Amino acid sequence: MPSAQDGTRAPGEFIVAYPTEEQIRKRAFELWELAGKPEGREDEFWRQAQRELQDAEERCDPNKGADI
């Protein structure tokens, strides 16, 4: 049976991209710095970083979410 380990997928199986906490933290910090280091907007930068990284991951996988 195909598995994610051998690079193939079973019918109906798809890969979900989740950025790591470390990736999100680094990107959120970059965004915060670029915005002038404002206080009280940590959640905003965290969510933006999470969105950006997940969108980037999805663009890299043309079969993302597809039932094969």
C-alpha cells in the first residue's frame, strides 16, 4: 500500500502543511521588526506569520488537498 514515507499517497489521502512553531516565531519577529516593533500586537504578527508560511507551503505542493 502506498504511504507518505515512499512519496506516494493512497486514494483520498492528502498532506496537510503546518509550519513549525519555530518557523512561525522567526517570521513573526521579522514582521514585528519591519513594523517598527509596536507593542501589544503579538497575536496579529503571529497569525500573519502562520498564514504566510502555510500559504507558501501550499504553493509548493501542487497536489495539496487534492484527492488522488
